[in-house]
Amino acid sequence: MARTNQKASAPDVRTHGGARAALHMTNEQALRRSVMSCMLWENTFYEDGESIAERIKALAAAVPAETLASIAIEARTQHNLRHVPLLLCVELARRGGSIVGDTIARVVQRADEVPELVSLYWSQNPSKGKDAAGRTVNAPLSSQMKRGLALALTRFDAYQLAKYNRDSAVKLRDVMFLVHAKPKDEAQAATWKQLVDGTLAAPDTWEVGLSSGADKRETFTRLLREKKLGYMALLRNLRNMVDANVDQDLIVDAIRARKGAERVLPFRYVSAARACPRLEPVLDE
């Protein structure tokens, strides 16, 4: 008689592509895997962006605060991810303690991430209703979140503040008041006053140049010669520069210089090559 109580074996679970799937990961491993491959709230082949974000939040609550802080810092400083580390900071803020402020100060590396973090915090925490005038009363920022944001603000110069001083729902000046940031010296105090008063000089960027009606070819040529065009802006504008008849040697030299390229994610090169196939060989160098 054949036995029915056979030796147990692990199920042969495979991915859509046919590879064997991982059967078990710790919460830390699962969080790290989700974070390091995440462009927050963007859909992937297997999952929609909302599901990924919810999984990250659930896993963030299941690991120690020190682990959560470490993953947030690694994602921002080593892997150059921008939005998902901010979400981890929001989740870390629920824990309290000085680790919150220390982590935020290290994660926030661009001036536009300051209001973005506050906006994200408010989106993830219920409002306190309406005031007498009918305006939404947002959840208060914790003292450690204020400390971290205040520390981050002191690192940005006039150019960085002007470049990211956008007319968004949460503005840089709003956060400056919310967190009671203190300038590190008189020069920074003067810069901050200009930001608050709306008199900060416009930065010398391609967006400002073109929006003011400047000639496209002249603008890009000048920025390339003066080495003022960031690498991300360079990749985004390859097609624009070629169409505007900018000297191709200038463009090629800028691509090869790789100034600021260490923070550019690989898929940006793919997008640039698709937009401007004639420059794909130099992009691949």
C-alpha cells in the first residue's frame, strides 16, 4: 500500500519571470528590500504605489527605531533616493527621542525636501479639524522634527534657497517660522530675511533664463561654458539643446565631465538616450 503521509517539502514558489521566490525575510530585510527599490507611490510591475507605501509603513512600525533611522539615512545618502527616506522620517517621528531630529538633519539634503517633509507629515497625520475661520488645523510638528528641520535649514546657501523657493502649499518660509530656525551667522540671517520678504535674488538656472524669455541656444551655451548646468538638468535637456543647435562639443564635454553624476539614478541615462539617440554613445561611455 502506498503511503499518503509523505515527507514534507517546501513549496516551489516562483516569480512571474520563473525565478524561485524568497520564502521568508525578516522585517528588516523586507523593509530594506522595499525601500531601496522604491520610487515612492509609483506603480511597479507587481504592485501599485499605494500598496508599496502601506507595506513600507507597516514594516517601519515593526523594526527598532535605530534600524529605521539607519535605513532612511542609507537610502538618502548612499542610494540617492529622495521621497521614501522622507516617509521613513515621518514614521520615525512617531517613536520620539533625539534620534528623530538627528536622522532628519542627515536625510534632508536639498532645500525643497524641507517643505516636502512637512507636507508629507501632515498628509500622514490627521488634521485637528477647522479653526474659527474655517481653515484646516494641521497636526503639530514634534519638537524633534522641528529640531531636525531647523538644523537642515542652516546648511542651505542663498542659491539653494532661491532655487527651491517654490509657490507650493507649504513654503520654505512657512517651515522656517514653524520650526523657529536660528541662522548660524549674520550673513545667513540676512539671506533668511530676504527669503521671508520675497527679495531673494533669482538663481541663475536654465528654468529662470528661459522663463524670462532668453534665447534657448544662448542660455544653454552660457550655462555650459560657465559650468552652471547641473548634471540632472543636462540629461533632461539634451534634446532641447540639440534642437536649439547648441554646439555638440560643449554638450559632449559636459556629459563626459560627469559633474554631479554620482547622484543621478541609472534610469535617467536610459531616458536621456531615448530622448536624444544621437548622444547615446557618449552617455554609454
